[in-house]
Amino acid sequence: MSPIVYAIPIFLSTIVIEIVVAHFRGRQVYDTSDAVASLHFGIISQVFNTFTKLFTIGIYIAVYETFAALAWPMDSVVLWVLAVVLYDFCYYWNHRLNHEIALLWGGHVVHHSSEYFNLSTALRQSSTSAFYNWMFYLPLAVLGVPPTMFAIVALIDLLYQYWVHTELIDRMGWFEWIFVTPSNHRVHHGQNDYCIDRNYGGIFIVWDRLFGTFADERRDEKVCYGVRKPVASLNPLWGNLHYYVDLWREARKARDWRAGLRLCLAPPGGWTNEALPHFEAARFARFDSRTPLAMRCYVSAHCVTLILLLGAFLAIYGTQGAAGAAPCGVFIVVTAVSLCGLLERMRWAKWLEQTRLAAIAVAMMAQPGWLIAPLPLAARLTVAFAALVCLLWLATQDVTGTVEARAAA
Amino acid sequence: MNADAFSDLALALICALVFFRRIRDMPGLAIPALVVGVAACFGVLRFSGVAVALGPHRYASLFAACAAFPLLAYALRFPDDPIARRLTAASRFAFLLGGAGVAAVVLGAGKWGDAAAALSALVILWTMLLARDSLRLFGALALIAGFVITLAFAPDAHFGFVTPVQGLHYLLCLAFAALMLPRRPDPAVV
């Protein structure tokens, strides 16, 4: 089973701790809609990444078996440390080019689309970056880092980056010189002028100091998080695809195929020697979906069930493979889109959600094992009843008004 | 040092010369020289008996076939394009194309690298025919000849005193010298 399954309870409990600590310090570092949307981004990225393992691990194994120079022993501590350092070096370049090449930014923009900076932001991951991120690690396969060691080191690097997504930890003294910390990662997520294209490191910040991309957090300037061209949506599918859609439209407007190619390889702002427009922090306003409290509670509750379902999905994938897990994966994605649509008060989301709930009720009675293992009759009745109650409650809710709210914003 | 290693050394030296000569004005030519040069350096080690260099040499050669030759063809065909003129654009082009090519080959499309290199050579030949540039036309023909002898003959075949692999290396030296060293105006073909 994916190790992420074991990390999910840690993620959720630390998010709760962060909310509580922020509350007692009088800081507003969370927005329910944003945080729930981040979790949905994370959930569907896990679903997609499960299916794209061929790209992430499969190609690595193939290159390792064909071109490896050496066979690294797994029992050497020194080599494990070296593997972490080398992996992080590759990660630095991967991350940097994810920011500097428009085609790759289309995937990575997802992670930066939140205008809040908290532990849930760490879980806001791209569903498309698995298609190209593997390229940056192929030199490790050629060096002879075994696939198992590679997978574990990748997990260490990924999990390390979780805790640095918080506003509640201040500067950390000497630690700042060597390692990525919440302070220097806040700069990375900022859209202030001094924050753009800075601090790409995963575990070690020394790469940024070495390659000239380091910027220290400024005391006199509050960091505003997010991207210069905000997506202004909580929809996880649109969040993953919007930049590619823009890029495609731009490429179609280009005068020939070479111009389209240049556009894809250019930095997100295009090939220009001009400085970025000045960012006015005082005029910055976060995206507010203005979701009613009742709807936030409804979506949050369903998000918890979706996380449980993700655990079931990963378990099914482990035993039955891609074909067996596909229906569950599709259901998770549809649910995520539907719930985030409700957060945005989209009209279509109400109908999609009601259809989903009706389908759950019918399927629970007619097809006991349609999603995961067959449940006992009492459980099925309970789920079907709950789905019908939700359906009826939803019918009483007014979910219109997003367009007007956006216009007002 | 045996004859194979020597031929790779010659190629590595030519590539270094091209790289340092063209890196400022034509990165689209310098980057292919760098990629092929790295492969040649691994080749020198491999043919000198350094066993661990075998994998890196094969990997770098595959990467060069998938990335360097298409970039070379692009830069010669469109010399005023930012991908030919900007270091970042040229290196991004090579990196993404090389990564995709390596993946295609290890996932089963075994001839991808050969096809990319051969197609690139044909594009270069066509460009030089249109430009009526005799020196570079000679370079394009040397490039094609190098690929032909590698594909057409077994690695252990002999032509006088050179094997097909050595022949490829020497013909690449000639091709690179003719195509990339001269700093005359590049043949912009519309």
C-alpha cells in the first residue's frame, strides 16, 4: 500500500493542531474553503499519480536496468545520505524549471494557487506534473541509485517539505543557512517582487545560495501568497488545467508552430528582458468564494469521507490493480469536483452533487460491491439514508450567486 | 589508449572547440556539441577500460541522438530563432527532447534515437542544399555517412583500419567542424 496512506492521519492531525495554535495566537492562517479545496487537490493528485506510476517509477527502473553505472549497496548509511543530497540537487533543478518553463509551470501552478500558506497548502499538489518530473531524476538511475532507495529518498524529500508550509514557525537561526525552513519557503510562495523565482530547494537551501536564487524573508514586508494571475476558482480540475488551456489558446494565436514551441519553452511571462510589473501588496485581496457556513460544513464533512475513500482506493489499487481501482478513482474525482463546485456556489455543482447522492443511494441498495468491498446491509442502509438526507437538504439550499460575488470582488 | 578511445577523444576535442567557440553567439550549436562531447568523454573512459563508464556512455549517446541532433538541425534551419540564439531556450529544448527520447527508447520504441538523428541529418542536408553552402553541405553529408555506416555494418566490421564506430566518430568530427565551427552568417532559409 502507498506510504501516503500512513501519512494521512499525521497530515490531518497536524492541520488540526495548526488551526488550534493559530486560533490561540489570534492569527487567521486558514480559510475553510481554501483548505478544503487544497485537500481535494491533494486527493485527486493521489488518484492520478497512482495511475501515472509508470512515468514516475517505471521509467526510472527501465533506465536503471539499462544504463546503471554502479550497483549501490542498500546497507551503507553514507550512500543513503549521498542519495538524499543528490536527489535534492535534482529536485532543485526540477523545481526551478517547473517555475521557469511555461509548459512545466502549467502543472506546478496548482501548488502555488492558494493565497493562504498553511499545512493544507503542502497537500495542494498537481495531478499533471508526474508526466514530466521523472526526467530530472534519470541521472540518479544512471549513477546507480537503486529504485527502492530512490523511492524512499523521494518520499523523505516530499515529507520534509510538508512541515515548512506554515506561518506559525518563525526564523530558525543557523538552520536557515543549510535547510529549507518555513521562513525561506514563505518567500518561495510569495508574489511580492522580491519573492518571485526564489528559494527552490526541497530539503537543502544551500542549492539556492549556490546558484543565486536565494532570498531571505523580510521583516518589513508582509508576504502575500499566491500567483500574479490568480485562478480565482476552487475547482480542482480547472485548477489543474487552466494554465494549459491558456497556453493552448496562446499557442493557437501564434503565427507558426515555432512560435508555439517558443511559447511552451519560455518562462511564464514570456521571453522578455523587462522586469515584472511591481506588486502592490496594499492592494492585494484574497479570493473569497463567500461560501455559506452550512455549505462549508457540508463539504468539510464529505471531504472526510473522501479521504477515507482515498484510503480504500489505494488499498484496492494494491490488490486489484488499475482496472479494479478505476471506478473508485473516477468516483473520487467526480466527488471532488462536485464538492468544490458547491464551495464556489456553482449552479451545476448542485445538480452534480444531487445526482451523485442519488447514485450512491441507488448503488448501495442495488449493487452492494460497486465501489469497494460489499458492506453489511445495515451499513448500506445507513449510507443510503444519509445520502438521501443530504440530497433533500441540498434541495433546500441556494447555491447561486458566485458570478455576482466574483463581479463584486 | 586503443583506437576506439582515440576516436572518441578526437570527437570530444572537436566538441569542446565548437562549444567554446559558439556558446556566446549560437547556443543552439554549442549545446549539441556539449551533449555529444559529454558522451564522447564517457566513450574515452569506456574504451580505455573503465567498466563503469559503459552505462553512462550508452545513456549519453542515446540522449545525444534524441536531443543534440534535433537541436542542431533546428538551429541550422532557423538560425535567428530564440531557441538557436538563447542559451536557456536551447538547453530547455535539448533537455525536454532528450528526456522524452530516452523514455521512448526504454519503454520500447528502440529505434527512436536512430530515427531522430537520421531525420535531423536529412533536415540539415536539405537546409544546406537550399542555402548552397558547400562547406556545410559537406558536413551534412559526413553526418549522414556516419549514421549510414553505423546502421549498415556490424560493429566488428573493418574498413581498412577503422571500425564502423570509429568511422562514426571521425565523420562526426568532420561534420561538426564543417557545420558548426565557421562563424560566418548562418544560412537562414525561408
